Amino acid sequence: MAHFAGRPSERLKVGTFHRAKGLEFKVVFLLGISAGAFPGERRHWQTEAEHEERRALEISQLFVAMTRARDGLFILCNEEPSEVLYEAIDYLEEVEA
């Protein structure tokens, strides 16, 4: 996505939440949004306040990434989805694969 200008293309674009900010895509896949994996665990060197700030940032970035999808949003997880997704459940349609 380093050179993506926002114009339609048949190419697959892979990038981070940060790189997608302000852009729109026909379909978006978000991987690894599983319970216990997202948001990240508290690091041993983080204070509780630092962890909560980092957690809030990760959640905010996830919701921004979710809004990049125009026609389809696929959130992939192992077993159970992250508890964060339950905050957005009213806006999502669950499909089990």
C-alpha cells in the first residue's frame, strides 16, 4: 500500500490500520481479532494507565479500520472473537465459516 493513491485497481492491497486511514476499499479483511489476542495484553513494564491508553488506541484504530470497508467487512478470529467486537455488535452481521 506504500504507493496506493486511492484509485480503483484489480490488485490486492495489504496494509496496516495506520496505512488505511482516510482510504476506502471495496472489501476489508481484519485478521487476528480474537479473544486473548486483541487488544494486546498488558506488558510487564507498562503501568495500568499506560496499558489502558494503549488499549484505547488499539480499539480506536480497529474501529477506524472497520469503517474503511465499502461493500464487505470480514473479521477473522480463532475460536472466540475479541470482547471489543461486542461493542459494535449492533452494526455487524455475523457469518460463521
